[in-house]
Amino acid sequence: MPGCCDPNGYDAIFGARFARRVAHKYRKRGLDRTSRRIVDFLLERGIRDATVLEIGGGVGEIQVELLRHGATHATNLEMATGYESEASRLLEHAGVAGRVTRRNVDIATAPEAVEAADVVVLHRVVCCYPDYERLLTAAGSHARRLLVFSHPPRNVVSRAFLWVQNHALLIAGKTFQAFVHPPEAMVGVLKEQGLTVRYRRDGLVWHVVGLER
Ligand SMILES: C[S@@+](CC[C@H](N)C(=O)[O-])C[C@H]1O[C@@H](n2cnc3c(N)ncnc32)[C@H](O)[C@@H]1O
């Protein structure tokens, strides 16, 4: 049941089972295509000695790759609490556990509680948060150099799909809802934070936008 600290109902959807599935897939096949695009954009711009802030980073597989490729430290912010044991296993196994801080914080409502980082990542997160303006304003203001995020395309198919999914969730008694926020308005929020678009890749399900200060 969502309580005071999980008003968006994340724990009911992104629990231990979801975490196990993501971690298992990563162990077996490495990063999925969208995560690979996110990491490749950052590697291409350069992340040596960079600090990373991943918002809604789940089990942390993107952080593992960035730390392996020269980033010094990663902070993971999550609102769901079910990832922790899979995340520790993954980070321990990769030998990077000492370089990752995992926190249960909503940066959108408590931006002052989070330190800025050189690189900010949001993969499959904006579509899970109702107020994209607040979330991306906070994310952008915490990015010293680079920010990359993924989001679903906004078209008839994605809107119809989410309409069905959200209604099914409501019928099942879940409070979690997903969103297809307007892509250019999201980019506009980040531009207002002083970031410039340097990269775009449109996949069928996830679009990736990379920005630089
Ligand atoms: C679809 S999951 C994606 C997790 C991970 N990035 C992945 O791709 O496997 C979305 C996650 O975003 C997290 N999230 C959404 N809004 C957030 C916020 N404002 N701060 C921190 N985490 C957030 C939720 O808790 C949820 O675990």
C-alpha cells in the first residue's frame, strides 16, 4: 500500500521482483540498447573523474558502467525501496560498492537535500513522475556539465497504450500512473537551466536526449 512516503505508489510496481528482473537481464546481456546509448553519449563527451547523480537509478547498472569507465563516484536517488538487495549484489560484484551512495530522496520536492554532480542521468524516470517541470528543473540545476534522459515518444500509440495501462493499474487498486509528457516542453525546461541539446536518438519505445552546459 502506498503510504505517506510513497504517494506515487512506486513500491507496488518497482519492488524486489522488478529489481531481480533488471539485474538478471544486465548480468546476462549487459546494458539494454537505450542504456547503452545513454552511456555512449556520456563516454563520448568524457566522464574521467566525473561525479554522477542518477535519479531513479533502480539497481544501478548504468552507474556500474560509468564507474568502470572513469567516473569517480555515483549517487543514486530512488523513491522505491525494493531495489536495495539486488543493487548491493550488483555493486559488490562489480567492485564499485564503495563508490556509490544510495539515497531515498525525491529531488523534485527536496532539491536542497541533494548535491550537484558533473553528470545527471534519468533513464525511464520522467515518465513515472507526474510533475516533469519540477523534476527536470531540479535535475537540470544539479547538472554541472552533462545531463541525459530517456522518455517515451508522445504519439497516438504511446498515449493509447498508457491510457489502457493506467486504467488497468487503477482497476487493480494501484496508485502508480505513467505519463507521456510533451518532449519539447521537457527539453525546454532543461534549456531554461542553461543546458544545450547535443544528442538525440529516437528508438521505438525510448527516446534519448543528451545535453551539455
Ligand atoms: C521505470 S523505473 C526505472 C528504474 C531504472 N532507471 C531502470 O531503468 O531500470 C522508474 C524509477 O524512477 C523512480 N523515481 C521516479 N521519480 C523519482 C524521483 N523524483 N526521485 C527519485 N526516483 C524517482 C521510481 O522510484 C522508479 O524506481
